[in-house]
Amino acid sequence: MPTDSLPTFPDVEAAAAVVAQHAHRTPVLRSRRLDALAGCQIHLKAEHLQRVGAFKFRGAITALSALDAGQQRAGVVAFSSGNHAQAIALAARELGIRAVIVMPHDAPAQKVAATQGYGAEVVRYDRYTQDREQIATTLAAERGLSVIPPYDHPQVIAGQGTAVMELLEDVGELDVIVTPLGGGGLLSGSILAAGALAPQARVYGVEPAAGDDGVRSLRAGRIVTIETPRTLADGAQTTHLGHLTFPIIRDGVTDLVTATDDELVQTMRVLASDLKQVIEPTGALALAAVLSGAVPDTAGTRVGVVLTGGNIDLSRFAELVGAP
Ligand SMILES: *Cc1c(COP(=O)(O)O)cnc(C)c1O
């Protein structure tokens, strides 16, 4: 498939075959206390327990598997604030492909170390002044590498869609499906999966309140670009949706809503104390919006929520969750 064509559900099904060979089939977590708190039945797809600690491994292994032999021999380059980087690094190692990762100077130390630990070469940049896509494009041209973007890529979208596909296979019908929204790879893949397997379900994406470019884009009917938002949700600090993810979201999403940093921390606390799960701030976006009521009309319904990642320095986690 050319890298500029819109993926469809059969691409998610094809991705599922690749993902099943390499990724964990993550569990779906339930909690009576959480259901009582939320006033609905919540099914948590535990992607913080995925390999590399985030769903991004799904898209990475799908995209790298789709490269031809020559492209695999030459290697790949990716730009990311962290989880996509680790995912590409591990997927590349698994498939015997060389990987270069362009990461911001202020990326969490654990994410940089993990990426290097998987054997990737890390090139640093300043996220507030430099354009990471340009750096990656230059490296690609110099070294003949394939650029694997974090969300605007058909196989990445298809791979991310396998999380909600598995969720629906495991729990059956859902009334509402909620995922975090950064660049929209996960949400657009989820829309493809839900459209085929749960066409009656409402699907919501949740952005950080400080970075609501998706909400604005949906209202404007075109991709709106914002300044790099300052939010705890570093995995959703994107400035714009993609040319592939935007039309899928525009045509398939029920609505986009937001969660504040305070709501993210409160949700991380609930997940730690009631479910004993360590979730990074971005990973808590979807549940935070259900608990705050930003996702409308959930009372008494069956709600699927993707917990997307758990990569956070333990000291940082303690600082956030332990504070009164
Ligand atoms: C990347 C990421 C997101 C956002 O995913 P997109 O596909 O960019 O919308 C959400 N949560 C975590 C933990 C992530 O790493």
C-alpha cells in the first residue's frame, strides 16, 4: 500500500496477524470500585502492559513488517517524544532492522534510556525551536532510511487499530469507546475497528485541554495547527492531526473532548490506588474524560477505555500521585 492512502478495516485485520506474532494480547481490566465511581461499566484495555509499555508497538511492528527487503536492509528513522521511539527501536531489533530515533532534549530519561537499550541510535533536538520532521527527513535522505512517522502512516494506523479490535473481540458489544488523542493514529485505527465490529458504538477521542487542536480541527473542518502545548500528557503534545488521521476522525468520530492535567493526575491516583496500575499521564486521558463527565451520556452503559501507556519515571510518578 502506498504510504499516502487511507487504510481501511481489512488493513487492521492484516495488521492483527502481524501483531499477534510479536505483541502481547493485553488483558482487559475491570474494577467494581471504578464502575461505582464512574456510574458505568468500564472495560480497560491495558496497553500499558504492552511490550515497551505502550500500544505504539502495534503500529511499529506493522509498519516495519510492511517494508520491502531493500528498505529493511537500509534501515529506518523515526521521530518521537518517547513511546513511538521505543516501539520502533524494539520492532526494528526484533526484525533485524537498523533504527535511528530523533528525540527531544526534554524527553523523559527513562524513555531515552529504553530506546538506546533496544539498540537504536538516538539523535536529540529542541522541541520548542527545531522541526523534528525536517531532521528526520534530512537523516533519511543522507542515509537512505525509511521515515516511519508516529501516526500519519497507513500501517501505523492499522496496527494501532488492533487494540480496540482485540477489546471488542474479548468483551463483546460496547456502547462507548474512548481513546486518547495525540496525532490520531490510535483513534483513527480504533474508528476503523469499531466501524466494522461495533458500528453502533459511540467513539470519542480525548485530548489534553492545553492542546485541543483536534477539537478545533473538527469544528473548523480542516487541520488546525497549534503551538506545542505545555501539558503533563507528553505523548499527546502533538501540534496537529495528520492528513490520513484527520479525515478518518472527521468522518468516524462521535466527538472529541478534553481532560485537564489535574484530571489526569486524579485519574492516575485512582488507577494506582484502586487497580494497582502505573499509568503515565497521557495514558490516563481517556479514563479521565469518562470520570469527569466530559464524555456524555455514559450512565449505565458499557464503556471501553484504552489505557495507552505506563512509561513514567518512578520518582516522577510518586511526585504526581503522592501529592495531596
Ligand atoms: C502516542 C500516544 C498517545 C497518542 O496516540 P496518537 O496515535 O498519537 O493519537 C496516547 N497515549 C500514549 C501513551 C502514547 O504514547
